[in-house]
Amino acid sequence: MGLFRNGVIALGLAGMVLAGVSGCKGGGGGGAAAGNPSGVTASSGPAAGASSGAGAGGSPSSSPTPTRPAGPPLQLDSITPAAGSTVGVAMPISIVFTKPVASSARAAVEQHLKVSASAPVLGAWHWFSSRRVDWRPQKFWSPHTKVTVVAALTGIGDGNGRFGTHDYTHTFTVGSDLETRIDVPAHSMKVYSNGVLKHSYPIDAGNPKYPTWDGTMAVTDKAPKVHMTSCSVHITCDPANPEFYDLTLPWDVHLTFSGTYVHFSTGDPVPGHGYGSHGCVHLSLTNAKAYYNLVKQGDPVTITGSPRGKADADNGYAAFDLTWTQWLTTSATGPHTTTQT
């Protein structure tokens, strides 16, 4: 996962990756790192020659310039999706700031976070916290839409004494409409392409003690192998406990930062009749590989019939777990229609 720091891309893991309890056989750090959930790439950085706001010693400069007020720089940890990527129809735009943005500054910041698209669409920003703000359309994106997000933050304050020193631009493409619907009581997964049923797979979901999340979750990333441990998701670290596991499993499609996956499990090799997982969705080995090869980041996976309730909308990219009215409650500037590119 890349981090914007003074205009330089640093590599590391942020706290949002697989933090918390999923109740699933998923939560080892390997899967998130492999899938790059931040979407940050070197192309996300400022244009060549842009000022980094760093002094001779590499620390932020507090000296004003003709284009920047005095104060430390406002910095971004990540912009998702990655520049140049192709994503699914449920993918939000997610921006994470390094430091908190004050409530009083959020309207000005939103006004300088500009979204344009090849097909105009109504959408809005939503502040999940003082550091994370996401933009989503009112409904799913239309397939094959070209999207550009510009964070024109030069000289913009965060309300806490920091000011932007760079503008950032990401352009990405919304690909085909691939939607997955999982019925937990029916042990059924159905995959639709442009509204047409293409695949049906038997599945098993979370057991009564560790049920699977309901709701619509956009795929965050995927990895051919993920190391999964019960300790990493706070189930148990005791090898003598019957709930203990420490496994590396294949064909993993990642749904939540807390560690929910669609994948194959050696403990449930022929799913379709039980509830064997700690919150994940199990497919057979053949079907897990086939599904892995179908999906991309941002494809919606909708799960129904589980008693756990919906995943929080910021537990990954589950923006459509909120109604449009709920989404607008933390927007500082309200809904707007994108300009056309």
C-alpha cells in the first residue's frame, strides 16, 4: 500500500488494512498487501517539478510561498481506485488524509475534490471520519464509464493549520457489470453479467457463532493465496482451542477490511449444505478458481439471509450498504452531477 508523504510514494501498510474482528478465516496481512486495497501507485503523485513542501532536512517547511500559506503540508495517505485501473460498478472513490480535516474545512475541501465522468452521473462525498471521505454515485456506475478525480488541494487548508502543496489526478475506468448475489440459507451464489445469469455455485457461509455479513460489498482486492489465522481476527491464539486455525488457502476474493473473503477452504471442500466458516463464503476448489478469475475490484457482492446484519460501509468499500439519504448525511456540499469528460 502506498502512502503520499510530501509528494513521495512510501510503501507500507496502513491501519485500515484488515483491522478488527471479521469472525472469518481471513485476516492475515498477506491478502491485503497482495491486493493493494489503497489503490495508490506512483502515478498518483504530483507532476514532475512540483514542490514537496520539504525543507533541506526533508521535514515540512513552515515558510510561506507565493502559492502556499505558512504551515505544515496537508497530505494524503491514499486515493482509490488506482490510476489507470479498471473497476466494477459498485466502486466508490476513496480518499484518506494523513491528518484529520476539521469539520469547518470540509466544505472547502469537497469543493476542491472534483469528479468528472464520460457519462454524467449524480453523486456525493461522504465523510466516514475526519480522515476518510468517499464519493459514490446515487446508483451503480454505468459500465464502461471513464472517470477522473482531481484533488486540487494546493493552498487549501484542513482547518487544523495544514495546507495543500499539490494537486493529484486519478483517471480510471468502470468495466463490465458483474454482480454476485449470495443467498445464505439457500447455500447459493449466482453471478450475473449485464443482468444475465452466467454462473451458479453452491456455497457455505458463516456458522451461527460467526455469521457472514449481509449487504452489498464491493470487492476490495483478490489474491491467489492468503495466510489466514484465528489469532489475527481475535478468535483465538491458543492452538489447543477448537476454533484455532493457521492456514494458507487459495483463490481469495476480499470483501471487507475486517477479513471477509470468498474462497476455497480445505475444511469445507464440498460446500452447499452446511455452515462451516468463521464468516467467509466457501466455494469448491474448482469454483473458487473460476470465480477468482471472473471478478475485479469494485464488483458488487450482495449477501442476504445472514443474521449478522450489514457490514459498516467503511469496512472495505461497502458504500451501497447506506441508502442515498444516509450517504448524504455527512456530505458538506450535497449531491452534484459530474461534469462530462
